[in-house]
Amino acid sequence: MLRRTESLTDLTADEARRVILRAQGFVGADARRGGVRAMLRRLGAVQLDTISVLARSHELVAYARLGPVGRPAIEQAYWDAPAQSFEYWCHAACILPIEHWPLYAFRRRAYRERRFRWHEVPDSVDKLLEQVRDAGPLTTSDVGGAKNGGPWWDWSDSKIGLEWLLDIGEVVCSRRVGWRRTYDLAERVVPADLLAQDLSDEECIGRLAAIAGRSLGVATRSDLIDFLRLRGGSTAILDEALLSGATGLVPVQVSGWPIPRGATAANAWADPAALESDPRGRHRTTLVSPFDSLIWHRGRTERVFGFNYQLELYVPKHKRVHGYFTMPVLAGGRLIGRIDPAREGTTLVARQLSLEPGLTSAKWVDALREALWSAAEWVGCDTVRVERTDPPELARLLTGPAA
């Protein structure tokens, strides 16, 4: 039972973890209600990534919470017409609910003032905007292609211009075709009542922090900053919004979590609605995308789950410990291990499977088997092959009959 003093709620680390799992849509009576669109609004942001091993990350996020939803149905829920969502910069490049459009005005203004991100903005940007106005929606292929022929960052002027127009809000991406962004005028995509709103930086950051707090359930200041990728003066605005109550979040004390420098008791913030009842229910055993908001802040992942996680796809192959695209396994309210998956035809291959130290193979083997076969069936595989395991006896147990 959650314990409240006059001004502060005390949580054990286990209680905080269960609140987080419910806020993230893994447990609770309403966890699956409303499908993908409701899930997006519960999470506030779903990160995009180009890597596709079993599926792309935004599909894996839905699968982890909702089960084997058809992948075309997931795509349609995100990018159906009229626009249900749009792509923009939150924690990273994310799918965001369309009604959040006004809340990113602070970031659009900052990009407009800077007139630079990774590349110098070309002089031809005004002509690009007219092309979109006259013939949109357009992809980069429609205006000359995305690259000059060199490395991935060697963008064409057309790609640079379209991305900058997206950054400042002149154009919007609310659909993809073959994984290519489509760009259209904001006035043709964003509902007029949302487009007309003109929020201050303080209003934007305060309301976004409330969304981040609801999504995370229990969060430190650094968790909120990481969710929204705030920098410089934006972090000061966040601090003022937290202290003034503008975010609607309340201070809590989580035992075992570090107390920030200068703080006296509270070491985190929580959505008060999340504290009104004890989280109940069980979640499905599942693989979790490396870019899932449950674990995208690696320091938070270790704090909440005691799980030290590093994505090793950029680590040289001979230095990898767990594998190229290691996916944590969520079972019984904890992260019990990690699997490096691959596909060979209709076979799901676990190139490496590791159980967390201190956990016994006999107790958790069925959960690992369930995670593997459920994912295999979802992506159309009819066979599972496990190549390496840690501890070694897991390989024998996994190939044996289920308990």
C-alpha cells in the first residue's frame, strides 16, 4: 500500500517499479483498451528508428504492450488519414499525437532562430516550400533525392531544406510511404484549432512535462529532461514549472533512489493519479525494443530494474558482450535477461541469450521460451533456433519440453 505523509508520498523501489509499469501500459485493466492509438497517447511519444531486426521499433513498442497486433494495423493506427499523429523531436525522432502539435512551439521557435541543425540551411528552401505548397505532399524523391551519394549524413540540399522546414513547423510529416517521410504544409495537416494556438515556452514545457510525468509514472528531474531532451534555459523553465505546480506532478520519495544535490527529501516526481491506487494485474512476457520508453534512459533502467543495459550495435563486433541488437526480456515485472535476435527465412535465431546474474535457469526458462516463440509467431517465423546461452545449461532447457 502506498504510504502518504502530510506533504509527501513514500514509495519503495518495488512500488515505484509497479507504478511505472502501469503508467507505461504494461499492467492494469485499461492497459490494452483503445489499441495502438490509445497506447500512443498513454506513452506521449513513440521513438522511431531505421533499424529493423524483427520489426521496426515503433512496431515493437506496440507489440510489447498489446500482443501480436498485425503490423499493417499498427502502421495504419499511427499514420492513417486524417492525421492521428505527426513526427517531431521529443526524446529523439518520435511519433507524437497530433493534439500535441502546439506544445512543441518552443522547439520550433528555437530551430527557426538557430537556422542550423546538422547542416547549413540552403538558399533554395523557399522554393522547396513553394513546391510542397503547389504539389504536396512530397517525398525527397519527388524533389531530387535525399543524398548526394556519399555517407548517410551527406544530405542533398533538398533533404536539408525539407528537414529544416519540418523543424520550424512549416511542413509536417504525418505519413510514411515505404519508410520515406512525406512532407506536407502544416496548414493542410494540422487541425485549424491546434494550428491557431500560440503557447509560450513556459506553457509548452510545463504541459509537456506533465505528459512525460504521466507516461513515466514516477520520474526524477533528469528522467523528465531526458524524455523531452531539454537543454539550457529550457531546464530552468522545467524547474520553475515543477516547483510552482504548473506540471501537476507531485514530489515523492522513492527508497533506494539517490537524492539530488540540494534536495531534502523528495527525489522524484509522480503523476498524482498514478498514486491513487495500487497497480494490479500481470503483464505478458515480451521482448522490449532498445528504443522503448520503458528503457530508453539507461540510467533510469538500472535505477528502476537493476538492469545494466547497453545497445552494442555501434560497438565493434569483437568487443560485443551480448550482441548486435540485444532486446531485454520483460517477465514477472522485471527484466530477466536479454536476447540478440535475427531472422533467417522463417526461423527466428537467438544468436545469444543471457539470463541476468542471480536468476535460476529452471525458474525462468519457460518465460524465455514464451518470449522467443511469441515474437517468432508475430513476425511469421515457424522455427526458433538458439545458438549461445549464458548460463550454458539454458540451451538444453530451452530445447526441452515446456513445463
